[in-house]
Amino acid sequence: AVFHVYGLTNVLVKISGEVPIMDGSALEFCRLVESGEIIPQEDSVEEIRITEPLELPLDPAGPKRMRIEPADFLEVEYFLDYPPPVGKMHMAFRCSSPEDFREQIAPARTFGFVRDMRMMDEMGLAGGGRLSNVVLLDDEKVVNPPLRFPDEFVRHKVLDIIGDFYLFGRPFVGKIIAHQTGHSENVAMLRLIDRK
């Protein structure tokens, strides 16, 4: 997501094992990019620009929906409807500058339910998750408050989409409208775009 917003198209990333989860948000990655030297290059990278609406074929009886439409910027509108204590949330974000992203989206941390984290831990899939970098929920409340935003959950979903839509390594220009989707739907939409 940070590479997408800051327009970085030629980056070598070296990691050992899992990508560091940091504090569960993208904020520290913004700081790292801003503290480094970005070197402009002569070769241009063609953006992916949406010229006509496209809908991801999903179960019409289910809650998930994803659509993309033409726009002048990268825009994300996300509708979230989770069980309590999350509830219904909505956010529309236009990515017009890295500063807007850094202030409004990057600080939003990943989140999960205690019941799911236990299962993931047993499967060995939650190695990087700690109370300091995951907003943890039980059936009634946020286990480790405070939240950084009252709607931090939907902001993190917007963050996920911005990141996933950069898997082509090229800037995306268009409006993404998503209901209840996650990484698998984001990637499915990218595959659909790639076939067009």
C-alpha cells in the first residue's frame, strides 16, 4: 500500500521470513519511505486506468460485492458489516496525496477476533500477532483499546485494498467499491482486470 501511494515502482525488498507486522499498520513504512532517498528514473510505468465499470462475479445471495469504475484518482469506498463490537462502518477515501494516506489510512491496524486468533495460533499462522500490533476483539468489546480512529476497522480494509491493487506493480487509477470483501476477492478482481 505504501509503495502504491508513494509511487515506488522499482524497489528491492530484502526480508528474512515473514514481512514484519510492525505495529499492525502501514505508518512505520510511510516513515521509512519518507526518510529514504527516492531516485526518479527516466523510464515511465504505465498505470492501470479503468475505462469502464467492471463487477466481480460473486454469489448474489451473499454479502460480498466488488465493483470498479472509472475515476481520476485511486479511490476506495468500503462498506463493512461485522458482528458486534464492530458493527456497520463505511468509508470513502480518495488517494490524492501521500500525506492524506499517511494521516487517514496508514495508522489503521489490522484486527481479529480472539476465537480466530486462537485457531490461527494452533495452526502456526499467527506468529507475528501480539496485543501491541493487532486490534483484538471478543464478542463484546475491543480487548486492547484504545482505537486510533472510531472507524479504524474499515480504514484498515481500505489499506488492504490499496495494497492488494498494487500487486501488478503499477499505479491503479479508478474507483473500487467493496462490500465485505477481503484479500481473496481483491486478488480475484485483479485477475479479472488482467483478463480484460
